[in-house]
Amino acid sequence: MSFEKRGEAIDLSHHLSDVARARNPSPLKDMMKYLGRPGVISLVGGLPNENYFPISSVSGEILVPDSFPLEDADKPSSSLSWFWRLFGKSSPAERTTPFTVHRFSDNDKDLTLATSLQYSMAKGLPQLMTMINEFTEKVYRPAYSNYATGIDLGNTDGIQKSILTLCNPGEGVFFGEWTYPSTINTIKPYGIHPVPLKMDSQGIRSDDLRDTLSGWDESVRGMPRPHVLYTIPVGQNPTGVTVGYERKKEIYGVCVDFDVIIIEDDPYYFLQAGPYVPKSDRRPDPLAALSDEEYIARLAPSYLRLDYQGRVIRLDSFSKNIAPGSRLGWATCNPLFAERLERATETSTQAPCGFGQIFVTSTLLQWKYEGYIRWLKGLRSQYKGRRDDFVDCLAEQFSLRETVRTEGHLEGCTVYEASLRAQNIFVDDKTPHVAVLSFVPPTSGMFVWLEVHFENHPLFGTLETTTLEMKLWTDLAEAGLVLGPGYLFSATRGENASRRRGHFRVSFSQCSLEEMKKSSKILSSVFREFMKLKSITVV
Ligand code: PMP
Ligand code: PLP
């Protein structure tokens, strides 16, 4: 489809939940057309007087977009420093610009406290929405013309509002079999059920989605055929998997065929590190030297790029690329859904916190679109460095070998299999090594998903996998290393307890290099002991 000749969203109003249909616009809305007229005196809104806000100005310092690398104190001189030196950048202390927002301003275009801290119903600050709209159009290039954006309090908020706008109690929502637990916790109290789909190295499998939809029997399943799919396509939480363009096309095609709405929860979109290359073969990062336009063009396309019908609600968040405490994000979707989401916002959160909006908007106004892209590019390099460091640390502690999976959900995929010397585990074992865990180095995001080979454990078959997983988790925690236990991320919470392997989610976003080294040492020594266990007391 030619980008210039974009059509409009189709009518998808039949997807709205009963609650979404029942929402009325605020009575003030109809009056707004008068309020914009010059000379009109408004005595209508119950707004507090801006002169009495006890804060008369807000100021701060913002890093310039080319600030990276921001070295961790204990990190060796970054392999990326050469890139930043090209820009002639020096110490972090020099890399800030000040800003101040006053209560009032003579210039209509300026941010003011009078506007930012005042009620604004469900709307974001106009300056912020202008930036968001420019960004959405240039980066995601939606495939239809009348898409709309609406502000929210980050993706947690966007997820809840989207699902309740689309689903009634008793309905189901499709999820990957491993998923972000907060979304499950969001829907369950409303009587909305997760329907898990199989995943592979490309995320949710399109064949399983198609088979599940085409074979759906309401009387067997006890609920109508789901019409909503929740997906985290980049650096998936918890598996770290990124969905490629072809898989996205397949999934989108199935959703068109079966009339399914996609909720694209994509907070890790800008942490697209690219493939892991072992330390010995590593060269300077080729992506770092790309122009901004080339860099954007190389990012995995959002579902918005494919969505010619308007059946995707894309959720963006400033949490992972500015700060989670800003509680700010936005949804991009067809105008009907956007309008219903706005109604939901009017009676729940209203506009996001004015202070958060001031800081994020001031930052983006300083940086402008080009600066924000440079910031995101630099941020990606930082997380790429962390991903590389963490996998390097594992490689130092375990004997890692690349192997192509011949069975299971990663069939055909190259994984790193970590083994320990068998002599240290089973005294009489003839094989030199025994595989204890495997993983695929993630190409995006913050997570490594460790798959634990419980089938090589002496107690395999006598105990449930979840029991082995929790025993290992406790041993690691006792030794000073706390990981995300796999069962927490199961869309069905432990119903697949009899599976052969266990999992742990490891996040490399925060720890220092020293902590990474220590963590992989703890992993290897705890595994060594764990694999020798001949009995476990289940309490
Ligand atoms: N309740 C009443 C009775 C109100 O008058 C208002 C503000 N107009 C609100 C709630 C909304 O309060 P808040 O800004 O704390 O959400
Ligand atoms: N969605 C996913 C998949 C996440 O991993 C997270 C954060 O951990 C969130 C949403 C929450 O995002 P936000 O801070 O924007 O609410």
C-alpha cells in the first residue's frame, strides 16, 4: 500500500464493551465551542484560581540528547565511547540545559503553570500532544489516515482502559503463554479470562492463533470466541522475544480474517539492541553510526504500520525511555476507540499529573523530535552494552555452546545451552557436560529468559516442575540472587506445572557489571549443588 494514499479506519464499533457504550460525554464538552471564542467570559467551570497555586515556577536541568554514554561507576570504558567522541562530547556534568516554567506567559506557545496545573479533562498539554503526534506519524507511520492519539498514565493505565473498552465480563482475551503478569491481574477481577497461545522464537504463533479461532467451541470453552489479542511485540516481558515483520503480518492477517482487535503494549520498542555477538567477534556497533532516519527505518515496524483497518490499539509509554515516575504515555488507535478511551479517562484518571507533563514536555521541547530520536538511539546503545555484558558474564561461568533446537517451542532456533561439567555433579556420569539451562540472547528489551533443564535433574519425574523451580529459586535467593520465577509469568499461572523445563526471568537493566559477574557466579555454584540433590522436602 502506498503510504501517501492511506484509507480510513473501518467501522469496528461492534467491539465496544457494554460499559464503553454506556459512557456519556461530559456535559461541559458541548460548551467548549463557546469557550474558545475571543472575548467570551467563562463562569462555567469549577476551576480553582491559578493565582492561588502555591508554586510560582518550576525549573530543572535536562540532559542534552547526546549525553550517552553515561558510564556506571564500575563499568569499564564503554565500547561505545568511540562513537560519542565523534560528537566531541565531554563530561556528564556539562551536558545539561536549564528550563523554567512560569505561572503565566505573554506568549501563547509557552508552557505555563496556569495551564499545566489546571484541569484539562482528559487531554494532554497541547505542546505535548503536538510532539506525540509528530513522533507517531514519523516513527510508526500508521497505515490509515484518521488515526488518533490520546494521553494516558503509561501502559498500565492504557491496558486497563483498552481492555475494559473492548471486553465484557465473561469474555476471553488472547495472550502469549508467557506474559506480563500485571495484565492478567488487571483483567481477572473483572471476570475476563486469559486465553493462552503457544509461543516460539518469534513470539505468539500465528498458526495457533488461527487454529484456536477457527476451532473455537463456545459450549466447550465456556465463553464466546475472543475478539481481543494482547501482545508485547518487542523485547517481550518475560521472554525477551521480538516479533519479526513476517510474523506480525501473519498475526495481523489472522486478526483481519477473524475480526480480532490487537492491543500492542510496546514499552521496550526503543531498546532494539540487535543480535548478540560473542565478545571475541564483537565489532563497533554498526547501528550506532546510522543517521537518525536510517536508524528509525531499521526498527521493527509497529503493528500500526500494517494496520490499514484501524484494529490496533498501540500503547506507548515514557516509562522506559524517560522515567516511570512521569506516569505518562499515549494510545494510538481509530477515532472511535480513541473517543471512548477519552470518555473513560474523564471519569477515572483525568489528564495525567501536571507536574509529570511539565517535565516530560519541557524535555521534549528542548530536544525536539531530532533530539529525542538521538536520545533513544543512545539509550538503545546503553542497554545493548548491558545485554552484551550480562551474556558475556554467563559465558565466563558456564560452558556455553550454540545449538539448534530440534524439538519444543524453540524448534529450529539457535539457543545458547549452558552446561556444567558433569563430573562435578554426577560422580559416575560418563558424559563430560550436562546441560543445565539454555537461553536465546534477546535482541531487544531488558530481559533474558533462562530455561532450566529439569529433565536432567535426578528428581525429574518424581516432583512437579513448579516445585523444582521454587526450590531452585529459594536456593538462589538464599545465596543472594533474586530472579523472577517462571511460573509468575505463565498466562494460566501454574496450570502447566507438569512441563519439562522451568524458567527464570533475569533483568539486566539495573545491576552493575560487578553485580552481573557475582550473579553468574552464584547461578553456577547454586546450579552445581542443586543438580546433585537426591531429595527435596516439599513444605
Ligand atoms: N468530586 C467533586 C465533588 C468535585 O467537585 C471534583 C472537582 N470538580 C472532583 C470530585 C474531582 O476531584 P479531583 O480533581 O481530585 O479528581
Ligand atoms: N507493559 C509491559 C509489558 C511492561 O513490562 C511494563 C513494565 O514493566 C508495563 C506495561 C508498565 O508500563 P507503564 O510504566 O507504562 O505503566
